[in-house]
Amino acid sequence: MANHKSAKKRHLQSEKQRVRNRAIKSILAGKIKKARAAISNKTATPNSEEIRSAQTELAIAARKGVLNKKTAARRTSRLMKQAAKLQSA
């Protein structure tokens, strides 16, 4: 455990961030899972609610620093690519 005031404060801050990041990642995982399920059921289009919702959560996670900006862009791109492939087929 931390022994001086600034280390204690830093520990509290990191704990608060960990809880926030975990919540955001959990929500994100659920949205992506729903989007992928819609794609596998062949009910998704690039503009469907599940896909747009997953895109929004990815953008929020990137903006808040939970995910790297490029990681979020890559995941969004892959999701859209899958949905577009489904639509064209």
C-alpha cells in the first residue's frame, strides 16, 4: 500500500479509473456482441440499430481514453466491413 500522501491519492485515482474503464468496456463488449449476432443472423445492414450502437460505443471508448483511437477505428472498420459484405451478398 502507498506510504505517502501523493501515492495514496494516485492509488485512489487509478482505482476510480479502473472501475470506470471496466464499465465502459463491459457495455462496449455487449454492444459489439449484439452487432455480431445481428450480422450472423443476416439481419444487419451498415445502418441498422445494432451496428450504429456499437459504433457509438467504440467512439465513446476512444474519446474517454479507454481504447486507443486507432484501435476503435479498426474495430469499427471491421464491423462495417462485415455488415457491408452481408448487404452486398
